[in-house]
Amino acid sequence: MTTTYAVLSEGLEKRFGDVHAVRGLDLAVAEGTVCGLLGPNGAGKTTAVRLLTTLLHPDAGSARVAGHDLVREPAEVRRKIGVTGQHASVDGDLTGRQNLRLFARLHRIRDTAARAGELLDRFGLTEAADRMASTYSGGMRRRLDLAASLIRRPDVLFLDEPTTGLDPESRGRIWEEVRALKKEGTTVLLTTQYLEEADRLADDIAVMDRGRIAHTGSPAQLKALIGSYAEVLVAHPDALVKAAGVVDRLTGSEPSLDLDRNTVGAVTTDATLTLPRLVRELDAAGVPLLDASLKPPTLDDVFLRLTGGFPDSDRTDSKELAA
Ligand SMILES: Nc1ncnc2c1ncn2[C@@H]1O[C@H](COP(=O)(O)OP(=O)(O)OP(=O)(O)O)[C@@H](O)[C@H]1O
Ligand SMILES: [Mg+2]
């Protein structure tokens, strides 16, 4: 079976004066999948989304989005996509219902009342429907935003940091919605700084760094690339060397010994190494064991390794403080 791509871009570039925000974006998102575009502040995620949704004109490169050429057929692309921007696009001086009816009218939907009602219901906003959106909580606003971007059942949905600043419950609701959309066949490209979010939602993750895709793969592949971390705690420092020998043999990498904590640790990319096996082998070697663990890497580890940066390192920018 050949894969159909909902988004396929090649060498997209965008400069803002001296800032080369996107420097050759090659991205492939298979139809019906969720792609997580992960990157630190300023990596170019929003610019990438704005390019792919025709809100910005690329300086170079090309892309097909939802079956149409981005540059030559922007109107067709627009008709098939939905976008939720990083910052709320709903009007605070209108009620939730009025906002959705306005969006529906802009999209030439005939029964604006019915469509608005349907979406308010789906997003749990029926009770608050006739209140000004300015009185909504952050999570409610985000849901209203998301509802607005779905007004015309897009084939491809772009979500720019859909859960930034939300509490865990609101975040969970958005996650559920993304999963539901995927089930309905919508392709979703979401940007995020939350590694956990990409890990949970995305079929594929593209790690973006300084305007380029630094790496792509499934969450599992990205983790496998980094390996897992084995650590054993021995009962007595005398046993450290013996434990290190076993760990070395099993992980295939040089262990580090911590003489204060009585631990030996090593990274391994050997997927056949399991915790029971680690414990068994240490036992067999006569190592007095107090504890052992084999931890899969977090996407934080993946990020550090692949980009040399950390997504939250300069997170207290003015935007965040204002939020
Ligand atoms: N309209 C603009 N004019 C000038 N520079 C811009 C503009 N939009 C973005 N940039 C710059 O382009 C770079 C990429 O910005 P972009 O907003 O795409 O990053 P991002 O990955 O979305 O970051 P964040 O996580 O903070 O949302 C940054 O250096 C930014 O300052
Ligand atoms: Mg952004």
C-alpha cells in the first residue's frame, strides 16, 4: 500500500529580515495520522504552521497540503484545513455561540445555528454558550478555538500549541478531542513544547530546531535511538566493581560508579535487556542487590540529545509572563 500524505513539504523557507525562521522544512505527514512538531521557543514551529496553512507566503520551497499545491492553490488548501493558532482567535466580546455562528457564516455554512449548537455540545460549552467568551477560563477558550477551527470538518487540522498554559484536566480534554478527530479520519499536525504531549498523541514526531527538522520518528523510535538507563543499587561498596562488570556486559556500555550512593548505572540501546534479566544476572554473579531499575528515556532526553537544547530553557519569555 502506498502512503498518501496530507502534508508533504520540501525545502520551505521563510525569512523575517535577518531572522531565518524556517530554513528548509521537509515534512511528511501521512493521511489519518497525528504528527507532533516538537521544538523549543523560536525553533520555527509557528512559522512552519503559518506557511503550511497559507497564512504566510514561503520565500522558497514547495508543499502539498490536503491534496493541493500550497503556493498555486492556496484557496483550495484553505478550504480543506482547519487552524487553531497559538493565541486565541475568538472574539471575547461575543458569546461562544455568536463566535461559532460567525465562523460558520464566514465558511458559508447554511444552518449556522445547528452547526454552532453541535460544536458547543461536543466541546462541553453548551452551558456557557450564551456568555461572553471573555468570561471563559483558559481551557474553555481553547475549546472554543478548537471548535471554531472544526467548523467545516477539515481534512487536515493544524493546532499550534493547543494546550500551553492549560491545567491537566483541560489538557486532557483537548487530548481526548485530538484522539477523537484522528478516529474520524482527520489528519492532525500539532506543535507542542510538551514532550509528554507528543509522546501520548503523536504517531510520528518531528523535532524542530533552529528552523529545520532535526529528527523524525515514532515516539518509540526516538526513544530507542537514545536507549534506556539501567541503574543498580548494591548493599555494600565492595560489590560495586562486581556489579559494574555485569552491567558492562549486559548494557554494552561503560558503567559509571557512584561511590556515595553505591550505584552503578549505564545507558543501553539493547532492547532485549529487561529488568528481570538484569536482576537475574546480578543475582547469579552474587551481587548483594538492594534495588535495580531500567528506565526508558523520556522525550526530554531525546530532545537534549537531538538538538543540544532544552525546550523549557528559556520559557519565561514575555509572552509566557503575560499569559
Ligand atoms: N513576523 C515576524 N517578524 C520577525 N521575526 C519573526 C516573525 N515571526 C517569527 N519570527 C522569528 O522567527 C523565529 C521563529 O519563530 P516562531 O514563532 O516560528 O517560533 P516557535 O517555534 O513557534 O516559538 P514558540 O515556541 O515561542 O512559539 C524566531 O526567531 C522569531 O522571533
Ligand atoms: Mg510558536
